[in-house]
Amino acid sequence: MNIGPMELLLVVIVAALIFGPGKLPELGKSLGQGIREFRRGTRELKRDLDLNPDERG
């Protein structure tokens, strides 16, 4: 699923209407932190699975 520029613009406009323009930077920061934590967790899980292949069920 690809999100084009028009869809992205629509999402930003709807978010601005719902949350207000003052809250958008805070919302973006929270979203970025969540994505970083998700990536870190999946990287650690992959590392653990690669280190312990015999323990997989």
C-alpha cells in the first residue's frame, strides 16, 4: 500500500482540523518516538531469535 502526496496532504489537513495546528508538532514527536521504540523492539527480538535458534518452538 503506497501513500501518495495527495493522501498524505489529506491526512495532515484532517489532523490539523482535529488536533489543531499547535498540537501537530507534539503529535509528530510522539509518533516518531513510537516508531523508534517499535524498531528497537523488533531489532532486539530478531537479534534474540538469531542468537538462540535451538530454543525456537
